Amino acid sequence: MAAILKHELKSYFHSLTAYVFGAFLLVFVGLGTLRYNIQAAVSNFEFVLQYCALVLAILVPILTMRVISEERRQKTDQLLYSLPINTTQVVVGKYLALLTVYLIPLALVSVYPLIFSRFGDVYLPSAYGSIFAFFLMGAALIALGVFISSLTDNQGLAAGIGMAVMLFNYFSVSLSEYVSATAFGSVVALMVLVLLLVAVVYTLTKNENLAFAVGIVLLLAVMGVYFLDVEAFDNLLPRMMTALSLFDRFGSFVNGVFDLTAVVFYLTVVVLFLFLSVQAMEKRRYN
Amino acid sequence: MIEVEHLTKKYGDVTAVSDLSFTIEPGQIYGFLGPNGAGKSTTMNIMTGCLSATEGHVRIDGYDIFEEPDKAKRLIGYLPEQPPLYLNETPLEYLRFVGEAKGLRGGALNEQLQEVLRQTGIDGVKHRRIGDLSKGYRQRVGIAQALLGNPQMIILDEPTVGLDPLQIIEIRDLIKELGKTHTVIFSSHILSEVQAICDKVLIISKGHLAAFDTPENLERHMTSQEIILTADAPQDRAVDPLTKVEWIQLLELTEPEPGLTRARLKAEGEDLKEALRALFFAFAEEKIALLELTVEKASLEKIFIELTEFAEKEEQSYGGDPET
């Protein structure tokens, strides 16, 4: 794992990737700082980070697009499979390298509140709580990006899908106000989701029986619950969209709440997507 | 030592490798021969843990490649068909990464790096970008990668494909050199290459093992030898002495020039010399001069075609689809 981490870091710092990513992140944080802390003279640094959250939805897919897809395109994944290291070590090594690239600009950013505190009253706990949450949110987005990169051998496609998914996730809270809040609408949405899941299961396993069984069981479960307890579906779709938003949870940190469930949520997302990335790489051996 | 037992690999409905079993003994060079799409790369990918098997086992020195991959993979070095190179790196950076991933550190790593750079002859280009190197040099970097960690066995998948004749000779010499200290398995669809370097040949066709022997034994056993003779007489006269000789079977009679007869014969029984002697005296008795009397050894090429065609016919006679 150390070898992978070292190799990845070297390649990020030999190419422009790490510098471009760091520079863009710093530019946007800088613009935010200029607008809120300097021009508007607000002492809360956490607002800057909330303003920059959208930037992550664009920058992270660009950072992560090639991490696994490029190995597949160049067929260097064959080397990784034949080396005496397992796929988990490969994925975790690559992930840690990405985290390091992400941490470097954040380390610079974390000096800002200290600088401001010399010129006025800055409530440091909420500023640093937000920086910590910003790091966790980025870590979760990077894990999602790694997974998307593991699905294709085309890095452009990985970036495009990554941005689409992350932007949808970013706006899902606002969008949830416009989707149907009735029980019936939620059921329809759930059924569409079940069908999508069936399609994913089928493309991953190429097993009609398994996909069919999964679909039938889930559809029956949805319909069963619908007839037993209609109220459970009231407002379900908007609630789901809000609950799954990675960006929404960041808001409570900005409001000065250290939300432990959000921390657990981010860590769960990281573990889940890294696990799925390992599975996607392993699956290439079992096709 | 590599033991392959009842290896089967299916891609959906297509069977790429079917019930393959063989044992690779240490200290020899093995050639893996087969037409394109015969399942060579699939077999090699499974042997090195890059691909799962549908059924069967691969054991490297007793370690199962699927159950104890860490121990098994340390014993083999693998160069896939397309060398897995990071084109933006220099050979030295690339090899350092592979060495570290194989668990080498510090002095041991530097020592081995020097050793493989020297062995594969890429010391002069170690600071150039791999993407700028010629195909022959890239192949060498790929082989150097396989050599790191000093594995007992080296598996090379079509190492000479796409190289110019000079590069091919260089890579062949390198393989011969490696064969002195390692067990080498390499695949090829070029027969002369296998004949020139290998101690043993595995012929694989349609996912089946068609033959596994030394090149000499294959030549000796697989097909009987043919005798070609040209007699200074028209056909009606030349047939007489031919019918008197017992150990031969007439395959073909032609008339290369008016008044000459050329016969292609198959020698039956073990003693070829006896047949030749009998032929000579039979013609001498009839006062017909023999202008040519040669023995044609079946080349590995012929054996190869015979074996692979045989497998194909057999499959067809079982009602199998000739396309698969």
C-alpha cells in the first residue's frame, strides 16, 4: 500500500494535477474570503467554506477522473493484479494519495481563521469545526469520484458522470421542494429506483435470474408497505433526497453545530464507495 | 513448479479454456504455442492471478494462486501481452515502484534495480520517458519489471510480437539467457521461435492442450517421415520397383519432367534406413538411376497444423460450433 501511495503522490506532483487542483481550490476560497471576511467584514470563516462547497462538486471529479480509469485504459491494471498486493491495498493507497492532494490546500486554508483572529473576534471552534467538516465532505466526494472512475476506462466520461452526480447531489435539497410529496408519487419514484437498481445488478452480474429476483422482491416490498401503511410514503421522496445530500449535512457545521451523525454519515459514505471500488476492480477479474 | 489442474474459463457462453492440465518443472524454457484466440493469454492471466478461473486450480510451488495470492505471486514475474507501463515515467521510476510494490526496500532494491537494468540492457535509457522509447526498449522495461523481486518463474506473453527482426533476436537471446537461471514460460504463435529456444513445447488449440513434449520428440512421434525420390524413368517402369519394397506406402506419383518420375512415400515401421536401402537396390536391379532420394522430416509447423486441425475436426464431429 505504501508503494502505491508513494507512486500516486509522485505522479500527482510530477504532473500538474496536484498544483492545478490546489490552485483552483485556493483561488475560490480566496475569493470567498475576500467577499465575506474582507469586503463584508463578517468574522465567520465558515460562510466562506459553504460558498466553496459547490466548487468541490466541479473540482473533485476532475481530480479523481483518471485514478482507476486510466489504469484500465493503459492496461497497467494488469500489473497491479499481478503484483503481490491485493485490490483493497491498491484502492486505499490511491485514495490516501488523493486525500493528501486535497489536504495540502486545506492546510493552507486553515491558517486563515488564525490570521483573522489577530484583527478581530473570530469564533475559532466553529471555524475549525467547519474546516474539519469541509475535509470530511471532500473525503466523501473523493471516494464517490474514485468509484465512478472505477466503472469506466474513459476518464472524460468519469469526469462527466462525476460532475452530474455531485451537482445533482448539491442541488437535491432545493430540487426536493419541486418533486411530488404525495405517497403515490413517492411509490412511483421508488419503483423507478428499483428498476434502475435491477439494471445495475444485471449489468454487473449478467445474471438475469438474480436481477429478476432482486426486482420482484423489492417491488413486492414497496407495494406491500404501500398497502399496509400509506402514511409511511408521505413526503418520502423529498425526505430521501435531503437525507442523502452530502452538502446539506455540511450546513449544520456552518451553523455552529458539531453534528456527530454527519461525521458518521461521511465516514460511511467513504467506506461504502471504497468498498464498491474494490468490488468493481475485482469484478474485472471475474468477468 | 507450476501445477495447473483441470483449468476451465468461460466468458458467458464462450469457453476460452477447457479442462487444461499440465505441470511446469523448474529450470527449463517452456514455449506456449497456439493460433490466435486459442486461449494462451487467458491461461497465462489465470496462472498469474490476473483473471479468475471458472473451474480448476493453479498452484505455484504448492501455493494456490487464488487462496494464497501473496505467496504465490512473489514466485512469478509476469509480462502481459501489452506491457503494463506508465508512459509518463522513466524506466528507473517505474521499476522502483514495481520493486517497492514487490516488497523490496533500500539497498536490496537498488542492488536489484542495477541487476535488472544490466540484464535487460536498458541502463542507457533509464532516465528517458518510457513513452519516448522504441517498442523493443519498452518490451525490455516490461521484462525488467517481471524480473524484479527475483522470482523463480517468469511468464512472458508474446514478448516478440510487433518487434523488428533485430529486436526479436535480441529478446530471444535475453530469454535464453534468463532460462539459465529461471524457469521461463513464454507464448508465441511463431513456430521457429519456439523451436529455437524452448526445451519443451505446449501446443494449445481451442482451449485444449493438444501436445506437451520436447520439440524433438514432437517431430519424431507425431508424424511419420516422408521419403521423396526421383527416378530416371517414366511412370509405368518406375512403379515396378516401388511395389517390390515392403516397408513403404505410396502417397503420390508425379511427373516433374517428361521421362522422370517423382514419388512421395511414407515409411512404415521404425527402420527408415532399411526402407531406403531396399528402395535403392530395387531401383538398381531394374537399372533405373535414382536422381534424388531424400528424407523429409515433418517440421514443427506441420505438426502444429496437424494438431490444431485435428482438434478442430474432432470438435466438429461432436457437433460443436466451428466458430467457437
